[in-house]
Amino acid sequence: MKTGWQTKKLGDVLQKTETVNPVKRPHDEIDYIDVSSVSSDDLQIMTTQRILGQNAPSRARKRVRVNDVIFATIRPTLRRIAVVPKQLDGQVCSTGFFVLRTKPELDHRFGFYFLQAEEFMGQMESLQKGASYPAVTDGDVKAQVIPIPPLSEQERIVGILDEAFAGIATAKANTEKNLQNGRALFESHLQSVFTHPGPGWVEKRLGTLCELVSGQHIDASDYNLQERGVGYLTGPSDFGCVNPIVSKWTEHPKRMAKQGDILVTVKGAGVGKINRLHVDTVAISRQIMAVRATAADASYLYAFLSTNLGYFQSIAKGAAIPGISREDVLDLVCPMPPPAEQVAIVALICEVEKNTQRLESIYQQKLDALDELKKSLLHDAFRGAL
């Protein structure tokens, strides 16, 4: 510990905060800050609910003041932490927050950064209780030990962190934009392949190029989680990035998809989502159809269907559970080049996608490095190394 620094329990450097009951002033309007109001990415209060006191939920009980720091004690490792801005002075937040109102010896921004440090978060993770809604208590937060340098030193450290974190935020935003642009560029290239047909291309119904295997429901009593039988895919939630994720198995399979089939989600929120099956054989539910190429290159059909998510979603019927029919899939018109050109197009698409994935990997590594830099800066800040 550096000379002049002290360590204290967090509760010892906080002022008492107020609790209120908005229902007692039923016609007064309040801005209510719920746990979901705070962004764990931006660490800001992004939205509030403007409500009458009589409509306030029972958890709307904590008064907040400008420069208070609020920390969500429900799922604390999600890092829903924010400083209360001037426009929300005197408003009300959920009892799901711990409200830190610092005494004069502790800069509120210094406290704000302390809550983000890995050392503090590690303590919250070890102290949280509850399986469905893990949480810590206000007492758990107050009991944490915080290193406290002189106020002038706190202000200097906060200035360094403010500037560094603003730079990191800008770098992350630019990197995330590059990541999105790389994927958009690949998708644009994919679209252009099928919207600019060349000589010798013809249009054919998908039904003339493939067989379509409709899935069938399997009762819960007929599938298991112990890898007995064959895999059973129930819907888009089982679709991984590279290959469907098998999480259920059945010894009484009904409709089957086999290696190389293109899987199309035909029912539910993920309607139109597709994937390619690279395992031997799986049973499929009625949320999925398997497109099995018979008169076209399967990889070419997969690339074509990848461009039709928006189309399938636009024709889906049903408000609660949207769906598309066999005819919707079979009637889709596919632009078809000669067989040799199909193979060449697939090779080109694979090469472009490989380069896109390489760029995505680079950008993701940069994002990870920026996150690690933030952790390192916070670690150094609270051991007196900045």
C-alpha cells in the first residue's frame, strides 16, 4: 500500500440513503429506475419509466440523488453499475440496487470504478446466493474493503481512468463496426452471386432440385439426455455456429435428417434460419425440415438458402407461432448455373467466407484485448500503480 493510502470497509465511507413509498403520493409522477434500466455495456442508466406514485411497483423504494452510484445486487456479476445523472436527482430506483452515496473523503467516481474492478467482482461472485436469481445483500457490498488514497490522488486516478476508458470505448465502437462491416460485406457478396446470373443460368423451383423431409414431434417420454439412441434436434435453439448442437437423444426416432442435409427452421421465432448437418444422422422435430439436394450441388443450395432468411420471415404466417409450409420452401425459385459453375461459385464463396472469418477473428481478439486493458488499468488503479 502506498504511503498515505488507507483501507476501509466500503460501508464506512458511505452516507445513509433514504427509502420512500411512492404509493403514499399517488398523483405525483416519478422516474423509476429498474434493474433493466442500466446497461452493463455502457454502465449508464439508459431508460426510465415515468409513472404515477399509485402505479409504482413494490420494489420502487430507494431515493437516489445526483452522483449516487447504483449497483445491481441481483446477478451482480452482470455489472449493472451507473452514476445517477443530474436529471434523475430525487427519483426512485429498485430495491434490486445498492445505492452508494459517498462521504466527502471518497470521490464518487473513484467508488464507481472500484465496483468494476475484478477484485470486487470476484468477491460478489463468491458471495452471491440463489440458483435462479443469484444475488448479494447490501451488507455484502458494505463489507468489502476499499483502498482509499488522499482525495487529490483519487481525483488524479479518476482523471486517468476517465480518459483511458473513453479511448477504449471509442476503439471498441470502431472495432465492433468493422466486425459488422466485414460480415455485411460477405453477405452482400453472397447476395450478388444470386442476383447477377450469367450466361447459361436458368431458374428452377427448389422442389425440382431436392427432396424435402418434414420433421415430426417426439414426445418428451421418448427422448433422453443420456446420449442413448440418435440425436434429436428440436429447433433453432439447437443450431450452433458451425453445426447443430445435439442436446437430446431418442431411441424411437421418426423423421430423420442425414449428413449433408440443409436444415431449415419452419416454425417458431427462428423461422427461416438454416444450418448444414455434418454429423451422420439425427431425428428432427416438426420445427425443422431437411432439404436434401438431388439435382444440384448441395453446397450451392446451402449458399442460396442462406440469402433467404428475410424472404422466409416475410411470408411466415401466424402471430403467436409464425411458420412456413412445405410449399413455401419447394416453390422458392433458385437461379441455377451449369454444374461446373456451381462448384466454382461454392469455392469462391468459401474463400471469401474464410477471409471474412479471419478478419472477424482479428477484430474479436482486439475486442478481447481492450477488455483486458480495462481490467489491467483498474487493477493498477487500486494498488497505487497508476
